[in-house]
Amino acid sequence: MLVKGKPFRTIWLSDNKENTVSIIDQTRLPYEFVIKDINNYKDMAKAIKDMEVRGAGLIGAAGAFAMYLAVINDKSHINFLEEIAQEIKETRPTAVNLEWAVNRMLKCINTVSTYTEKCAKALSEAQLIADEDAEFGRKIGEAGLTLIEELSKKKKGDTVHILTHCNAGWLALVDYGTALAPIYAAHKNGLKVHVWVDETRPRNQGAFLTAWELAMADIPHTVITDNAGGILMQKGFVDMVIVGSDRTTYTGDVCNKIGTYLKALAAKDNNVPFYVAVYSSSIDWYTADGLKDIPIEERSDDEIRFIKGLDSNNSITEVCILPTSSPASNFAFDVTPARLVTALITERGICKPHDILNLFPEKKNI
Ligand code: MRU
């Protein structure tokens, strides 16, 4: 996508150094646009853990490039690839893309025998994973556009108001995004859209990242508190909800950023369609019960205790917002049961949550 007129992806191999991978450091947005070069797998693992790169698709691609860096940087790593893969996978447990991409790299690197071949394989596979991720986002955009077109027609061309949670835009993938991809496609096609952006405490991915993305693309949007969605739906100010997903079971349960479930409940109560934009590498083909079996990441309570912003000198600063003695709890994701999801928007089209396997029949017998 474009940043001030220049096309960017969220992760790429540095132009002139084959052992360097570049990322956009998302912890600095929306205040600064900083590109960071990473040249060893430990630093990439840290960038994933610290959420300099985040979002299910992007951490999958980052995990793949971490495996590439492990291979290219030190020949002796070849003997410890399983352990390195495990170390990378443990950085963020919920999004299934990370585990999927790292396992795919491991398998692929092991198909060849010489060190030179392993380096070449690791590079081409990491790049393929990144390219596929971007392409899935583009296709979700095309599929989801039809839903926005229908609503726009129903409203005789009036603005379609879409609520989204967290950041499931191009920053969460390698490009295009999931939940925001149909919105970008609608805007490009001249449809009138307006996005209600949940701020998404505690890390404020909505306020910091989604709002920044939409502003860059000139798409009308309004940031709201996480608790405002309910009244907006009751008043008829929301035509549809679209969110992304970090892990969707093959039965259609959706695990996404904490707070998604409450939006799904409010949407159900107000007959607002609740869509989840999801693609094959974020579907967990082995898990049936999302509530019971998806590992929910718990992060540091400092993310709740401190909040970041600009001070009066326009410098980035952090302040403590809790009584120092109060404990805090920080579950990063929740699970929305399939029964609350109107439909999934996938790279192969739109389906009811319990019908995923009909869109991906090759996964039926794995
Ligand atoms: O903790 P984050 O910022 O990595 O969480 C991201 C989300 O929850 C997104 O909604 C999700 O990754 C879907 S977009 C691929």
C-alpha cells in the first residue's frame, strides 16, 4: 500500500544486503514511520514478541524470514533448526500463521541436502509465503467488496458504515489486509464508506494503526472507545462489522483481538451482520473447539498500566494510568463462537462459518 505516495509492504528482503530483512517498526506508529533492518533470527523473534511486527499474517511471514536468517547467518544452525523453530513459534502462541509458516519453512529446508541449497530454498520459500500472504489479502478484498456493494445498493448509494476492531489492515499482513481489504476495494471502486474504528485497548491497534492506515488512504473514519460499538449499533449507525482473525477453527469459531466477542454479541442483538475476513493460513485445520483448544496469549500487565502518546513537546512518552498497587490482567485474544458469525470472507469467496471445509475440500482428510 502507499505511504505518502510510495508503495510499501510490511516486510521485505533488503535491496542490497541478502542477509538483511526490513520491517516497518509498528511500535513507532502513528507518530513516526521507521524502517528497521534485522539480520539475525533472534532479533526477528524479538521483533515479533515486542510487536514491532504484529498481525497474524505478518507474524507468519516474519517467522518465515526468521528461519531464513537462521540458516543464512550461521551454517551450524542447520543442526539446531528444530530448536530454533520452536523458539520462534513460542514468541506469540495464538495466531496459527506463525506456527504454520515456521513448520512449512522447516519442512522445505529439509528437502535439500547441501548448505547452499538450504540457503536458496529458505529464501525462496520465505518470499513465497510473503507473496501468498499479500495475494490472499487482495483476494479477500475482492470477495468482501460484493458485500459492501450490496449494502450500498440497498442504501441507494448512501455511505456504508462499517465497524472494525483492532488492526486487520495491510499492517497486519504483508499487504492489503483482511478486514480492511474490502474497504480499500470499495473506496477504490467509488463506493461511499465510513469506518468506526475501535481504539482496541490496551495496545490501541485501532487508534494507532487502523486510523493511521485509513488516514493515509483518505478513507473517512472515526475512532471510538472500545465500549461505544453497542450504542452505535442500537442507534442504527453501523451497517456491518468486519474483523480479522488470528486463528479460526475448521468449525468456524473465531479467535481475534480481545473485545471481538463483545462486538459479535452486540451485533447479534441488533441484527447487524458480523463478518470475519480470514484466509487459509489462519485457519486451524486440526482444532474443532475454539473455546477449549486455542491457546490465548497473556501479555504483560504493563500494557494496561502504561499508555503511550505525545506530550506537549510532541515527544513520544508513556504515562502510568493505574494506582501503582492495583494488579491488572491482560488476555490478548478472545473466541467468538461460530453461531455469532454471519459469514467468513476468504480468499476463495464467502461462506457460512460451519461450511469452511466445503470451500477448502482438500483439507477434509488431513
Ligand atoms: O496482537 P495483534 O496486534 O497481533 O493482533 C492482531 C489482530 O488481532 C488482528 O485482528 C488479526 O491478526 C487479524 S488480521 C490478520
